[in-house]
Amino acid sequence: MKFRMKLKFSIHFQQAIIERNINIDHLKKVIRNPDESYASFGGRSVARKAVSGKILEVVYIQGATSDTKNEYRIITAYYILNT
């Protein structure tokens, strides 16, 4: 069963999404089912997944309350080199 996911974007990322040609559906896939993920500083999480032949890394903060648990504030996202 899919859950409803609400995405919010930082000001930085609003421009970066266009410049980096990042697909919103790919962002959701990375957050929902990452190949790897870890906690970062300031309550951030980092998730990484191979999508469309590239590796997409997403830095986000998940909602802090039960009312906002399906809300994700995207700090940044970028494709990294396949190593």
C-alpha cells in the first residue's frame, strides 16, 4: 500500500531541481525505498538509490509529529557518479 507523501522544498532546492533535471517521482522512490540511508546532522536523513541508470542522493527532514510524519522537507538532492 502506498502512503501519501507531501514534499516541501527548500529555497535552494527549488532552483536546483530545474538545474539538475531531477524527477519528483524519483525523489519519492529514493525516500520510500532507498538502497542505503543514514542519519545526518540537524535531524536530517540521507537516502540514496539507483534510478534510471544514475544514483540519486536526497537529503531531507521528515515531519516531527504524527500529524506531519508523511511530510518531507527536501533540503537538496543530486545525482552522484556511479562508482
